[in-house]
Amino acid sequence: MPRQDLVLGSFTVSTDNEEVDAFAEALGLPLQPNEVPIIYSLRLLTKPSVMEAINAATKTPAHSLFHQKQTFLIHAPLERNNVYELAVTLRTDGENPPLYELKGSISDMSGRTVMEFNTRVISKRNVVRVD
């Protein structure tokens, strides 16, 4: 089956100060009062509305998706206490793919793209146990 790209939508997300601090602290990152960690963009994928779209498209509950790889293209740093638009596309290789590729772009409210990312996840149902 050929590759398929499915636009999951555009989601309004934010970089709330308290959430950014909690995220950095949970990962053991130093707290930087004016900075948002680069990998926080992946945290934006876990917002309920985004996760619902991913789960519906993959027909897989969130707890059954495992992160495999990610890349970032940064045009400008994310700013704390700011609102952004997150556009997400899901790429599959067929009806029951072992891998999903999530492509995202984060834009500020003026429409300027500040970050692009690509992350691959694998579904637990496609994992083969090797003893």
C-alpha cells in the first residue's frame, strides 16, 4: 500500500510558564526563566486535542505508541507564555504500519514558522518480542 499523508489539523497550544518549568524539572533540565527547552515541542503533541487526533488516526491508544526518533529545524526559539499554532500531519506506510511519522510545524500568531519537527513513533501492536 502506498504512503499516505493525513492532515491531523491545526491546534492552538501555549508555552505556559508553569508547564514549561514542570517539564524541565521532570527531565532534570536546568530552569531557564526566559527559555523553553527545544524538546518541549514534543510535549505540545501530548495536549489532549492533539492526542485525540493522533489516537483516532492511528487507531492506537496513546499508551501504546512509543517514541523512536525526532529531528528539529529551529527558525526561532519558542517563547514562554506565548500562544502558537501547531500543524500536524501523520504519514503511514499502509493500513497496519509498524511506524508512524508525525510532521509538525509551530507558528506564532502572526503566521511565522518558528519550528518544524519530525518524530517517528511505533505502535506496541507492531512490536515483535525477541527472546
